[in-house]
Amino acid sequence: MINIKDNQGDIWEVFVQSKSGLPHKHAGSVHATDKEMALQNARDLYTRRNEGTCIWVVPLKEIVSSMPSESESFFDPSDDKIYRHPTHYIMPEGAKHI
Amino acid sequence: MTAKEALLNYCLRLGDSSLILGQRMSEWCSNGPILEEDIAMTNIALDLFGQARTMLTYAGEIEEKGKTEDDFAYKRNEREFYNSLLSERPNGHFGDTIARNFLQSAYFFHLYTTLSSSKDDMISAHAVKSLKEVTYHLRHSAEWLVRLGDGTAESHEKVQISLDDLWEFTGDLFEMNEVDELLIKEGIAVDLNEIKKEWIKTVDQVLERATLKKPENGYMQTGRLNAIHSEYLGHLIAEMQFLPRAYPDAKW
Amino acid sequence: MTDLEKLEKFQAKIDAEDKIEPKDWMPEEYRKHLQRQISQHAHSEVIGMQPEGNWISRAPSLRAKVVLLAKIQDEAGHGQYLYSAAETLGKSRDEFIEELQSGKAKYSSIFNYPTLSWADMGAVGWLVDGAAIVNQVSLQRTSYGPYSRAMVRICKEESFHQRQGYEIMAHLAKGTLEQKAMAQDALNRFWWPSIMMFGPHDSDSPNTGNAVKWKIKRETNDELRQKFIDKTVQQAEIIGLTIPDKELKWNEEKGHYDFGEMDWDEFWRIVKGNGPCNKQRLAHHIKAHQDGRWVREAALTYAKKQKEKQFPPQPSQREGEELEIRD
């Protein structure tokens, strides 16, 4: 016998690709008890107006997020690496296609 | 019977089953077991109403008496509706609805698959579009049938009873008369005996996954072809038609 | 960092129009305020399905039927977007639903009025959705990221809702005498409750202080109400319906309409549970929830069985184990 506490199922985060060629974009979440239900619920909720060509659903508990408290050590070190951007380089005047 | 009369009747059959099942599905709005299901079931209802509108509009064109989709939906009486007996079954509990939708959607799925190559352009175009929709309806109801069948002991028992109770209305789906004969010859309609073979395969596959037993083929109800219905249909259309009936001079 | 420093940083972020995200530090009061406001908003969408759902089966044409159904479906969807946003604040949808059903959480009182005629579908779309849109447009700029994003999505989708209602009203107003009377009657019944949707006067609204400072609320109740009235009066005139307020008059000096006082006794009576449909609406929600229990249990059990087929558990782990909604 499996004991079940009545609930609305797990939260699944939904990512929708609006057109092939474009990246999947976070749309929101749905509740579902299994993969197929998550996919169907996401389809019914987030693509009612022709918004999608592909959907990903991911259980919320499987998503790993960085924390805002770590954001300085995570993201600030890239602040001074301006040489990673093309605008850092000085091109000879008149040079084309570069 | 002329070919035109036969075609008109055929369109009403298609349109009415979608209309009545759509009306039933829309009754679920705000009553689903989880909010997500309210959305799923109203989506299905919207697809079905869309199908009904196409076929009833086409019926008006065939008849050539200037009738609109609404004239057919709102101004006919019980004895003029040709929907399947299955489509008018009351919603009951969620399992009853899922079992009904599964049986009807599996039928629509195979029907529209074959009708997609109908020689009547309107019907084939309608079938192509509807097939996409009912493919999803079938998937939705089949997955739920499996969850309920292979869920708890309670859900298994409940949905097995739903299936057993609805089974006697499935024979009606496959009955044919001179309308079918005439239109099959023209390459417009399909032989429902062929549809039945495919339908049974689908039912068997899903019931096996759902750990449910296929009911015995006992007595089968009949009526669709002659517009003889259960008592439930009268109430459904009385409610649906209330406003145009109460205010005959008004336009909506 | 001390709490005071955290609070200063939090306020600085809000003042700079940066959004607060779920994992950011936030004052407990901000979290509580949002949980209350967003869940109340979600409950309103969901309970709001009932008064309109009352007419789906009786919509007078197939077009009217699909339009109404699509609109109510959107409301279910909006309820879902909002519950999603509320859940990022650390409470589950089960808990929010429990609060609704026990009467602890409120929803908009407008849905405690009955829909008595087809014209009410017009009045609800035009006035109730119209008022909601004024509020929601403002809330797109709210400081909490998930709430703001839900509002952007909702506003985009709701643009047809008000038009749907107004179209019904306009159509009835130029129909038969009976139809016009039906439309006027609906306007008479829904006007005052609609403008009370914005809540009490600013002077009587205890929650406004922090909500404005934290940019949860971007405009006050009275400002929003005025906006709604200013744009609605002309819409009524153009279709030949009369707004039931004798004091309604254009004030040239202010550039706004003056209007009569609302019946706040009625407002508070209904908030406290004594409106025409309060009990009916809650009972309906509770019944649907209870009727659905065996279905949810079946789905949860099925999912668990499938998982166990993939990863058979050790016998000792099975005893008394419960499926939990989240960690």
C-alpha cells in the first residue's frame, strides 16, 4: 500500500521555443504528477495563442540556481575582462568586414 | 434519398457529435480536479465547438435554405439532432468523463484519419484539421485513463465501472444506413466497419496499459441514425437554446 | 551584513527600479504582503470563473459561446500564472487553496454578485475586466519580478476581454427594447460594485504605506478608480447607456469626472462574507476540490508506481513513506 498525501503534484518549470532556430525561453510553471501531464499542461497553458514550436518541462527540484549572496564572487570577476568584447580592439581606419 | 440529402445528414452527424460533446466538456469549467485540468478540458471544448461550427455552416450551404450554424444549433429540436448517444452522456465524475471522451475520441481519431481523403473537399479539409485536434484529445483522455486505471484501488474500480456503463453506447457509433451506403459509393464517407477494427485496436492497447478490462459486448443501444436519443439530450439543448427561444425576435 | 544593511540595500534596489527576485533577501513583511496580495489576486481569477461560467451553456450563439469560454479559460490560466508567482515566495499552492477554502484568504468581492442575465456577461467583461485591467497595467511595474512578469503576460492576454464584454453591451444596446433594458439593468447592477473593486479610499486603506514605498503598488486606490471612471463614461455614452450615478459630472478644473459616494456598508458587509453569493462560490470551489481528491490521489499513486518500476525501493524505505509536494 502506498501512502499518498493529497496535493497538486510537483512544480515543473516550462520553457517554450517560439520558433525553430530560437532558444527556449522560460515561460512559467505548471503543476503535474508525471512528465506527460507536465508536458500537456504546459502546452495547454503556455501555447494557447500559437506561442510555441517546442516545449521543455523540468522539475523545479532538479534546477540548480546560483544564489544572489554569491553574485559578487560569481559575476563581478568578469567585469574587468573588457578584452573579451570586440569593442576593446582598435582597428585601422578604413578596414572592412572585420 | 438524394446525394445532397445524404451529405446534409452526414454533416449534421459530424457537427452534432462535436457540438454536444463540446457542450458537455464546457460544463467542466471551474469544476476540474486541478486547475490545469480546467484549462485542458475547456481547450477540448473549444476545439469541438470549432469543429461543430465548420460542419453546421457547411450543412447550411448544402441545404441552400439560408440557414446559419446558429440556426442549426439553436432552432432544432431533440428529434433533429444526429449526435452519437455517447457524446450526450452526462459528465458524471471525472472518470466517467475521461472514459466517455476516450471512447469517442478514439472513434473520431480513426474516422478523421480516413475522412482526410474524402472526395468531398470540405469534408476532407475538415477532417485534416480536426484530426490534429482529436489526436490531442485522444492522448489526453488515454493518459488519464491509464493514470486512473493504474492508480489507486479506488480509481481503478471507479473507472472500470465508468467503462462498463458506457460500453453499451459504443455500438451506436458504428451503425450505418443508406446515407453511408450512398456516400461510400461516392468516395465521400467511410465504411464504419473498417473504422471499428482500428478503434478496437486502440481501445485494447490503452486498456492494457491502464490495467482495465474490456467490457463484454452485450446489448447495444441504438438511435443516432434516427435521431432517437436518451432523455438527457432534451435538457442539454433546452439549456443551450434558452435565449434564442425566449427572445425569438432578438439577434445576438 | 546586518538586517539594517540588508534592508537599506533592498530599498536601494527598489528605488533604482531593479526587480526583487525570489532568492533575494527581502523583509518578512514584504514577503507576507506579496503572498497575501498575489494569492488573493489568483483566487479572484479562479473564483471569477464561476459567475461567467454560469452562462457558457446558455450563450446565445456559437460565436458568443467560444468567445466566453476562451475568456474564462484565460482566467484559469491567469490564476495559474499568479499561483506560480506566489509559490516563488515559499508557500505551496495547496496552502494557498487551503487559506481560500477556510476563509482566511479573500478574493475580489465583485464575484460575490450573481450574473442574472446574458447582459451580465457584457457588464462583467466591460466593467469588471475593465477595472481589473487598469489595476493590472499599473502592476506590470510592481517591484517583485515574478509578479511583474505574470502581470505583463496577463495584460497582453486580457486585451480582448474588455472588448468582448463591451461588444456584447453595444450589441444589446442597439437590439430590441428587451435587449436594451437587459443591458441597462446589468450596468445598473454592476456599476457601483465595479468601482468599489479598487478598494477603500486612500484615507481608509491601512496597507498602502509600505506597499507604495516598496513599489508593490504603483498607484493608489483612488487614483486607479479615477482613471477607470474617466475612460468608461464616454464608452457608456457612445452606446446610449446611462451610468447610474446622478452626481457623475465632468469637472473642467480637475480634468476628471466627479462622482457619487459608494456604499461602503455594502462593501464591508460583502468582504465579511455576507454578499449574495459568498457561500455559493466557496462551496462550489470546495466541492470541486473534494470531488477531485480521488483523481489527484490516483495520479500521484500512478506516478509513484512508475518511478518504483524504474527504481525499485528497498523494503525498509516503504513503511509510512509519504509523497511530499516539494522539498
